[in-house]
Amino acid sequence: MSGRRPSRGRGPSGGRGPWRSLRHRSMRWWSLANLVSNVGTWMQLTAQNLLVLEITGSAAMTGLSVSLQAAPGLLLGLAGGAAVDAWPRRLTAAVSQALLGVVAVVTAVLIALGQLNVGVLMALAVVTGLIATVDAPACALLGNDLVPPRDVPSAIAVGSLVHSVGRLGGAAAAGVLVSWWGAGAAYAANGLSFLFVAAVIPFLRPAAGAVTVEPVSPPGRAAGKVAGAPPAPARRRGTGARDGLVFFLRRPRLVALAGITALSSVFGRNYTLTLAVLVTGPLAGGAAEFGAVSTVLAVGGVVGAVLAGRLTAPTVRLVGTMAAAGGVLQVAAGLSPSLLVLLVLLVPMAIVESVSDTAGTTVLQTDPPPRMRGRVLGVWRSVSTGWGLAGPPLLGLLIEWAGVRGALVVGGAVIAGAVLAGALLHARRAAPAPPPATPTSATTSAPTPQPTRTSTETSPQANTPASTPTAPPLFPSPRTAPHDSLTRVP
């Protein structure tokens, strides 16, 4: 079911076309299912906000429902990622999608029966967030498992484009469904979208060359155990979640990626807040002008996703370069004298943001060993939820202190300056140390003569049969260590 077609580009993977991952039949089906699921998710989220407002009449309660749904990701993201590594991936994704569909359908039934109150709605939001702690990393990695490693950046770029289209389509569809049949219709439609994805997953098959990932052996059961061997020492109970955190913290490129993304998210990505204030304030615009700004950002994001799809092996350096470029453009946007200048600057801003996101996601999902990727995504979900919740309030305080233009300028300068400082520090640490000076001496000791072997002396290798391999070194060098070969990105 791989559906391979003749390649038109360079190399066995079909060149560097942005849509090359769609050459594989399973990836096309997965992208279609993803689009349906994203449309349904944004329909439900839009309907949920409207429903909370209708029941309570409080904007604060609406924000609380969103926070409750995000809270499990902050607190239990690492455990969810560990579960993804421990369980078969396709089964995990199918079950989590089916459970999310059941929650959505139950909510629709409660709305139809008039039995939904704010307490039940908040509880359902928490349940949805709990399931999503497993569903999000499982579905993110499942798409990558369907294509060869060279096509993973294309798969992520396609997923980013599908997400953008699904967000626009879902919000528009929610407006139609809610106005005609009420919020329950949006929940029911989302439930059907989840069940569609769950039905598609069992038929997906990896393409030729894709990396096959086996679930991590449960505690107490060692993989590849030799019959008759003594039992392995008992290890602590659990799913190995702590191992994921330790790996993440000991991986400099992942720590650097987290720092760059956190700064960009807090000081540079909240355009719905900063640009709304800039357009309606200093630039004296209104809803129509802000709509134009949102449209330009969306178009630039699509262009960036297409460009990012041509990447084959993105690096943290590329992510940092794009983030620094975005920071410089943000400084210029904060100083924009007119709406026209702002619109011109927003196109490259959206492009570099999209390329940076796709490159960063590719590094995050391909740098760890295959059996560690769920836990690494779990760590990422926890920390990204943290800065996602903390970012808007901090940026709001910065706007109150420095004004919206000052917030854009300061935020962009912080991002660009931090990336530049990190690059200089990395270059300094990576610079080779100067060779030690060779001491000169008037008298040099003569070389010690080596004893001459007689014909009766033989080396150990001489007595070793040719068919017996030489024992491997006890301590392999970092260049040949098995772990390094698994984790290094070409």
C-alpha cells in the first residue's frame, strides 16, 4: 500500500519538491484524515468558546475552559510521551482519536438533551486535554513513520499547511453550523471527524525506506533476552518518562531549540495581540485593516510552508537564523509609519516564522533515537504549554510599560540579540584549542631501542584463526558509539 511512483527529481527520494511526501499513498490518506480532523477540531473549539459565553456570559470562564483543556499537557505531557513510546504507535493513535470522538459525541448529546452545564463542560474539557497528551505526540510521529527520513521535512510542511487550512475552514464551518443548528452540531461533526481518522489509521502502511519503530519493552521485560540467561536486575517501575527528560536536558541542540522557540513565542509570535493593538492604535485602523493584516499573515505562512517543504536536513542553526531574521523584521514593523509599510513587512515575517517552525519541528522529531521520540515530544508539550500560557500576560505587561511600538522593538531586539549571543558562545566553545607549544631542549634523549623479535616470538594475532573476529574495544570512541549514529542528523 505504499503506492510508490517513479521519482522525477534528484536521488531516490524524488528530489526536493515541497510535496514529495505525498508520493506515498499512505501519506496522502493521512493528510486527508488530518485535514478532516483539523476542520472538526477548530469547529469544536470555536463552538466551545461560544457555548461557554452563552451559558455563563463570562469571558473569564471562557478563558478558564481553554486553560483547563491545556493544563494536562503542562502537567502530564512527559507521561503522555512515554506512553507513546511504550505502546504500538498506530494502535495508540487510533484509540486516542476514537476516545476524542466519543467525548465530542457525548457532549453533543448532552447539549441536545439540555443537560450540559458549565461544570460538566469544564470536566469534559479536562478529559479532552488528558487524551490529547497521548494523542498529540502519537499522531505527530505517525505521519513521520509513513515516509523515508529524507521526506520527513516535507511531511511536516504538509501537516503545517493542513493545520492552517483546517483552522480557517473549521472556524468558518463552525459559524455556519452554530448559526443553523446550534453548538451541538459542531461537536457532533467533530466527533465524526475523529472517528474517520480512527478508521483510516489501521490501513496506513509505511513506505519503502521508512524507519520502523518498535514499542519500548515494558519494565521488567528486556528486549532480545537470551534463553537461559540470568534474569536482568529489577528496574524501577514506570514508563521511563524520566529518561526522556534526562535525554532532553543533556542534548544541547534540543535545549537550544527550546530556548529559541520560547523567546520567539513570548516576544515575537503573539501577533493577534501586538498587531491588533498596533493597527487599531498608532496606525488608526479598524476591523477591516486588521483583517487585511491577518490575511497577509496567512498567505505568508502558506508560502513559508511551501518553501520549508523543500528542506531535507534542517538544523538548529537554521531555526536560529530564521528567528533572528524575524526579530529584525519585527523591530522594523514596530517602527512602521503606515499600514502599507506594515503589510509589506508582514510577508517576510510570516515566511521566516513558517520556515522556522517547520525546521524546528523536524529537528525535534528526528534528532532523538526513534524509541525516545515520544518522550521528547512529551517534554516539549509540557514546556511549550508553559510558555504558551505565560507569554500573553508577559507581553501585555510589556505593552503597558513600553507601548505597542516599544514592545515590538524590544521583543524583536531580545530575540535577535539572544540568538546572536548564543551563536557566538557556541562558536567560541567549538573553536579548537591551540596546540601546546613543543619545549625545545639542548639535549634530547635518544629513543629507547625496541627489542628485536626472534623467529620464535609471535604476536597474539598470529595465533588467532582467520575466521575469529577481533574483540571490539571495551570503550568505543564517540565517533563510533552506537548512540551517536542513531541520534546524529545528517
